[in-house]
Amino acid sequence: EVKSIPIIHIADVKYMPIEFQIDKIWPINSVGFMSGQPGICKTWLSWDIAVSIASGTKLFGLYQCKKGKVLAFNAEDNPAMITRPRIEAFGRHKNLNIRELDLSLLNIPSIFLNDTGTQKQFETTVSQNKPDFIILDPLRNVHSLDEDKATEMSARLLHFLREINRKYSCSILIVCHDKKPSKGNGQDRASQVRGTSALAGWRDVAVYLDKKADEMTEVQIYNRSCQSIPPFLFTLRTEKDSNGNLETAQLSITTHGLIEDQKELIALRTIKEVISENSPISRDDIVKKAGMNRKKCLGLINTLLESNGDILKDGVKIYDKRKEILN
């Protein structure tokens, strides 16, 4: 006798409000992907997400993360030379001890999650360690399938990952690559992701990264279960110690206007130093010593003079007597 498929009346479905692993960005127990061109900070963002969740701190210093256990796999970077220093750098920026982070790595050089035996190992690992958030970076290095074949990818990989997500109540983030850019293709953002469109149908969350001017990265987030936040921009800021080793790292939300303001402040600082070290000095000499475009430099000189030299609080005050400073 063939048994029927279980059914439930809609009124008997218990309502559950949305909880977030990353506030406004990633609901708990969701699957999704992050995609972008090479060199666009995909892995940097993945590690910032990992550190923020593993410590229960804010992503971008803005979006609160629910503290949880993170399990990650990165196939492209050396764990000792690249991965650990980057995670430590994010941790130091947040004043965290790496030992206190609930963050573990799959300690293997490669993995094919479409293989039945490997799937059993992976499920056992998830069952034993009970991670709240899993990161697989990048997609092309966690399977041996043809990414352009929807049936193959869905049946042998994506279906398995969705089962892990639901059976063990954990989120899964897959890092992907975009197709090579082509001019004027007019495609929507989802169609630029490399491989089958089955990935877009599988995901609960999609994070798209695009390079903008001044080393800024634009983030677009699409969420199936809640309203998506507007696109925003971030920059990667790193500091190195006296030996050239990575000391701290942070991803900061920014705007085009803020970047321009920062550039202007740097230029004003340079001009102010030139004037304070060489006063009195002619306009032409300021332009030469500052090494700037003449028109821009003269405009910034006037800005300094109009502000009575107080444009930068940590600098030396500049005379407001133009004849003594500029011939």
C-alpha cells in the first residue's frame, strides 16, 4: 500500500518571527551565496563575517551578529600564511583574542561535496560540531561537477547542502565567482554569477559585490524572507607593523562623498605642512612642494586661509596674514 504525503492545515503552521544571524542581512538557518569578480574582497568579507559571528560583534561596525559557532573551508589560501593572519587582524581591530573565537576550519586541502562518501563525512562533522554558520570558499573548489548543468548541480550538491541546513539548523554561505565581465550585456545582477541559475533558485540570501572607484566595493543584498537593505559601499583598511606584517584589518562602510572628503583632508594636511615648514612661501613654491595640480592646490590654499588655519585640529596654526605667507 502506498502511503500518502503528510499534509497540514495552514492554520496549524506555527508562526515564527524572523531572527537574524547578521542583523538585517542574514536570517538564521539560511543558505546563500556571495559573488563577485576576483580581487573584490570576497574572502576578506567572509572572514569578517566569520569573526563577527564567532565573537557576537558587529559586522562593518554596524550590523549586530548573533554569537554562534562557525565552521569554514577556504581552498585558495594557505591557512598558516594567509588565513590565520587575516583572522587575527580582524580580531585585533575588535580587541579579540583569536583563542576565544568560536571559529574552526576544515583541516583538509580539498573537498568534493558531490561525492557520496565525502557527504557522509561532512554530515558527521556537522553533526558532531554543531556549527551555526558554515562558509565554503569558493564554490568551484568544493565539487567536481559541471557548474553549467542545473540538474547535476541541484541533485548532487545543492540538494545535499539544503538538507544539511534544515537537518542541523545551520546557515551555509557559499562564495562564488562572477562570469568574466562583458560590455553592455544588460544582464540583471543574478545572471552574472558563474554557472547555473539553479544557485539563484536555491538561495535564501544573495550577496553581490561590485568594484567601484577609489577601491570601494558595492554590496547588494537580496533576501527571500524579508525586505532587503539598500546597497552600500565599503572599503578595506589594513595596518602593518614595523616588519611589514598584517596588524589590523577592518571593512568600513563609506560613501563617494566621504572618500572625496578624506582625499581633500589629506591634501589640506600636505599643503599645511608645506606652508608651516617653509613660511613665508610663494604660491608657486607651495604647488611645487605639494606636488599637486596647480588649480586644485590654489583652491585648497584659499580654503586653509579662509579657515584661519584651523581646518586640521592636529596641525600647526597658519598665519592669516596673506602677505606674510604668499607673495
